[in-house]
Amino acid sequence: GDSVTQMEGPVTLSEEAFLTINCTYTATGYPSLFWYVQYPGEGLQLLLKATKADDKGSNKGFEATYRKETTSFHLEKGSVQVSDSAVYFCALRSAGNMLTFGGGTRLMVKP
Amino acid sequence: EAQVTQNPRYLITVTGKKLTVTCSQNMNHEYMSWYRQDPGLGLRQIYYSMNVEVTDKGDVPEGYKVSRKEKRNFPLILESPSPNQTSLYFCASSPRMGGYEQYFGPGTRLTVT
């Protein structure tokens, strides 16, 4: 079946540091890929998405590129802020329309 | 305001006492689903519904029931809750099947003692 693997956290960075959160997936066919963010005490919000190979999703300074050859969708940001502290989930949606999530990666940004 | 609402937000109950968590969306979405979130496991889908009167099992349906009698509502029913159903539950909706964004509710934290 489909699966998503994320790097385990927590990831602790200083403000303005470069962020990478790795995500790899296993799926049949050509899934759509997503990054969701969950701020403390809230539900998940879509951060960005990519629906086909080589697409780059971007939002709020975050980027991720759909790499079919490496089955990856790594999340990056050039300069993190304290307000970026949250849990980040990588997810895929395959033909069956079910969303499959990774385990989540907690990011903590220190001033 | 477009939103997904869930009630209650917090619930502590005892083993075997039937409960219902309600979910409602005001966006006229066809697709709705329920997830549970557990540490290290991410979100796992419990049930989903593609439209009124159409529901199907997700990855972890055991011990849960759902119904979809109206487009806007998708309640989650635990007929006989057990401690292993202690979790954080999220309802979500999207316009229809496919690569659409899912909109999540604020979550319901359930504790079963």
C-alpha cells in the first residue's frame, strides 16, 4: 500500500537558519503530494502541494519539489522564523483519493 | 466564514458508553472524512464519504461508525468506546475526490478511561 516516511523530529533551529524536512513516499501510479502544517492546538492547514513530477509547490517562503526519480518531496525554507514552530506533515493522495500521512515532524525555532 | 466545525472539542468518557462526535461543513463539499492522530503515526483515516449516503472504510475503521444523511454533516459514532480509542480526532472536507485541498476541523481530543 501507499506510505509516507518523514524524518523524525524534533528539529530545533535558530531563527534565520535554513530548514529541510525530508519526505519520501511509496505509491502506485502518480500521486499528488502535500505538506500540511499544524500549529499548537489547531487542525491541519494545507501549506503547499504538487500534483505532477517536477512541479514545485511554494507558500509563505516554503518550497517543495515533486521528484519522481527519487520519490521525494522535501520541504525547505531559506530562513525560518519563531512563528514557523509547528508540526509538519507530508502526505500523498493516490487514485483511491485517500490521504496517506507521514508521522509528522515537529519544528522548534529559537529566537 | 468557510469552516469545518467539530463538537465537542474535548471529551472524557468511560469504556462502553456510546458517544457521537459531530462534524459539519458550510462549503457544500461532497467529500468528508474522519482521521485519528496518534503520536508518531501521523493521521490515519477512519472513514470517508464521497457524497450523501455514500461511505467507505479507511485504514482504521474498527470500532467506529459513520453516517452521511445530509451533505453538510458527517458524525462519527463510537458504539462502545475502549481505551485504545483515546486519540485526537479530525474531521475534514474537500469539494470532491481528486487532488483538492482538504479543510480540517479544529480537532476533538477524546479520552476513554
